[in-house]
Amino acid sequence: MFGCSCAPGDCAAKPDSCLCLEHAAAAAVAAGAEPAREPAYTADGRLRYSGGPVYECNAFCECDSSCTNRVVQHGRKLALDVFYTAAKGWGLRARDRIPAGTFVDTYVGELITAAAAAGRDRGDSYIFDLDLFDGADDDPGYSVDARVFGGLTRFVNHSCEPNLVVVGVVRNPSTSKIYDLAFFAARDIRPLEELCFDYQVGAPGPRDRVDRADRERAHEREKCRCGARRCRGYIWM
């Protein structure tokens, strides 16, 4: 069975008996994260945690569309604008304040195999590997390329002190290799503040010192222009 048998409202009220939440807990353990002990979303649809994958209820579930465990599948609700930044080219921002934990949008594009992605030019890349969990150190299996086919989130720039967090959200329980790359507000975001996330998930903390070998390879890296107070200096460490 791929869906939960919860009555409407029970996914949040009785999380210990929701199959979708059980899937999320098991996937978190497999990814080395602490399993959540409560639903991923609050009653108003804000993300409670970002330490592991989220398994949203789906078409196989007995709960209805009003279930609080259905957020990303309802799509973007915020007004976003593409604008030209001072030092990073095009960027993305929201017109209104975004409270912490709010779903912003998903990263969409052409779904390709990891092998196909390896053969594409990553110079000015819009490729996002689906490797957030489920054996992230192994071959991710699939990637999303937004270079030709993409949405507004292809314009989200990097920051060493990001205001967005990326969460893997599964809506097709038959596979955990294909999922939504969902952006949530990591903190309260001001109106017209640029939206950014850390391109290197699991990177060293801001201003972590690099060793001599790292410094010698610096010319091979892309210099970071995020402007954060505690910028690491390079996008990729």
C-alpha cells in the first residue's frame, strides 16, 4: 500500500499511525538524519524541520486535499519577481514578507539521468542533482536541468548565509529517487530581499578556513559574490 488510510484530519492528529509520516521517518534514518517525531508541517503549512525528506500524502491516500501534509503539491502561492542584481546577474525576490518555514516554490526543469547530466556542460550550469537523501554519496540516479526548460527558481542565486533551505519532498511513494526540490524560507524574509540558497548542501560553515591544498586549487573554483558578512569566499569548497 502506497498511501495512508487516515481519515481527514488524522494525519496531523494521529501522526504515529500515518503511513506517509512513517515513510518519512524511515527515509530520514536511511539518510543519517534524526527521524521527526511530529508532522513535517504546522497547521498553517509551515515547515517544522529540514533535517530529512518529507513524504507528503498523495493520490493513494484516504485523506483529502485539505490534509495539512499536502503543501508543496498545491504549488506556489507567493508573488515572485526576477530582477537584475548588482554583482550576480539575474536574481529572484518576493514582493511581500515571507515568514520562516513558508513554502516558496520548487526547482523545476528537464528530468534527466545522472549519466546524461555528466555529459552536459556545467560551466554556467542549471543542473541540480537529486541527491539530497537516500544514499546521497552514491549515484543520485537523476538530475534536473533548468537551462532550457525551467521556472522562476532557475534565477535563485547562491549565498553562504542563505534565506532559503532546499528540502526533498516525495509525492510518488513508489520511488524515492524522483522527488520535488522544494524551497522553504529558512528565516523571516523581508519584502524585496533577494532569495538565495547554499549551492553546496553540507558545505563547511561560513568562513571555515581551508587548508593549503584548498588554497592552491582556488583558481579552479568559482569566486563567491554573495556579499554575506561571513562569506566562505568560494561557492564550491
